[in-house]
Amino acid sequence: MRFPLHKKGIKPKEYIKVIVAICDMIDIEQMKKLKTKNPIIILGFPGTGLVGSVAATQLVEVLDLEFIGYITSPEFAPLAAIHEYMPLPAARIHYSEKYNLMVILSEMSIPVASSQELAQKILEYVKKIGAQEIITLGGISMHEGPDLVYAISTDKKVTNEIIKNNIAKPIKEGATTGVTGILLALGTVLKFPMVSFLAEASEDHLDPKAASNVLKALEKKLGIKIDTKILDDEAKDLEKELRGKMVKSKVAIKKPIGSMYG
């Protein structure tokens, strides 16, 4: 068998190393040295109802976490997120020594082709800084109840704790995808503590209520007060807006098409 890189002087045994290097496209950059002490990692990526991104962003704001790093890849969308007049990388890292929390979030969709590498890079990074646990936040459409939050854990003891403390409803059978799904599978294989909280969310629009619900579950898990008032208010405003659209839609349907009495 001939290898296409032979002409460049690369031996067959080195071929796989070259392919790995070519595929190594994601970088996690930490901008300052941290004196971390087994921090808890919170992960929030886009998904159903954009719950993960919204909840993680809200957590950063209400707990005043510091922006300390970012994630880059040529495969990522070319955009910046703007918060409080400040442009920031869409995929970034925030940290709080006070709460011993690190939040890794993305406000852009992660390309499917990048999911495997990103999950592996995140796991390598959090193990390097001595993290004690990863908790992922997201949304799901199970249609079992409007305010339900579900949980998946790589540790049966944690699952039992979640049930005992009525934090969330464990998922017995199913599947989860993307970076979170890969991380959970890796966590089981490598016996790394990991929990995923998934709030019942809308598949049609951004769901601040679901983001609030998932943060309330996180609050119970961590024992840290997390203010969700902004999300709760946004949920009420959205509900009013959707009701208004529904009423207008019903009126339009009832009105006879082509009526001379219009």
C-alpha cells in the first residue's frame, strides 16, 4: 500500500501521527494562571431551547464569574458575542475562586465534526486543572411535564442522591448527543464524575423558563443561591407574547376568507 505523503518523506509509521496533527484543530487558551482547588466545572452549550447557553450565561452574570479563557477552532463560526458593550469569544471560560466554579460555555452551535475533539479537549483540560466534577446544563423535549428537569450521571451514587433530594428525574433509557453525549460516555469509561441536567424545553424557540428550571436544579445540587429572576421575567413576557400570537391566529382562522363583511 502506498501512502499519499510518501513523496514528502513521511514514513508509513508516521502517517497516523500526521493525520492526528492535521485533525488537532481546537485550542483551549487560558489567559491567566489560576490557583484552582478541585473546582466544579459547569458546561453550557446550545441545544434544545438554547437552554445550556442561556443558563450558563446567566450563571456567569449573577455570580460575577471572571472571563479567563476561550476556545478556538478554524471550524467554528466567525462571530463574537457582545455582553455589556464588550465583545467576547463565543466559546469561552469563566471562573470564580469564591464559589470554586468554572463555567465553560458556547453561544454558537458546535459543528458536529468538531464535537468529538472538543469533548476530548475539555476533558483533558479539566483533568489537568484537577476538577472534581463536570455538570452539564441543557434542554430536552420529553413531553412528560412543563417544568420537569431530568438528570443523567456517570455515578450511581450521584443518581441516588439526586433522587433522594428530589433534584431532578433520572433518565433510565434514552440517548443524548453532541459534546455532552460524548463527555458522558467518556466519563463512564474513564470513571470521571459527571452529571447532566436537562430541562423540559421548547423545540421551537429560546426557552428562558427551561433555563431557569435547570439553574434551580443546579442550585439544589451545589447549595449555592442562584438568582433566576431575570429568566423568570423573560419567561413571563414570552408567554404573554405567544398567547397574543395564538389569539390573533385564532381570530384570523375564524374570520371567513373573502367575506364581504370584512
